[in-house]
Amino acid sequence: QVQLVESGGGLVQAGGSLRLSCAVSGSIFSMFAMGWYRQAPGKQRESVATITVGGSTNYADFVKGRFTISRDNAKKTVYLQMNSLKPEDTAVYYCNARVVIAGREYWGQGTQVTVAS
């Protein structure tokens, strides 16, 4: 069974930074495309950033220039460095792992990020 565990969320002031981590167990990490998604109260889940098996990244427009996704295959961990945080970034952030060809996805339990003004 593949398991994803997020950490690093918390309360931060606007303009501050946080780094989220997602540790993956149960399979070969390098086979997964990884991503971070977020869900704010009353809103749809949205993609924040993704990183492919080969390390190519994509970002939602609303985080470009502020957030950076990276992966460490040796540690089986994906990170989301969040800088210049805004109150509208407040959400539960979820880690996602995907076997692209098979279309199989796995999700973590989420970590709360709250940005105060």
C-alpha cells in the first residue's frame, strides 16, 4: 500500500515562508509523478504545482514566482517551498502521487496552511 504523509504546514504571516514535505512509502518513488494540490473552504480543489518523473515542473499561475516544487528520489520525498505567502494561500495542502500511464493516484491526508494578514 502506497502511503503519503505531509508535514510542514502551520500559521505564518503574510509575506512569510513555509516548506511542505511529503514522504512516500510502499513503492518505488521514482516511478511517480508528484504534485501539490490545495482546498480552501467553500472552493474546489486546485492544482498548485506538479513535477514529473524526469523533474519537469509546472505551476498554477497564482503561485508562479513564489512557490517551488522539488523532489528527492533518494529520500522518497517531494517538497513545496512557499515564499511570499498571501492570505488567499490559506488552504489544506495535499500531496499527490500518480502512476501516469496507469492513471492510478494516491493522496496524503493534508496539512493546514494558514496565512494571516
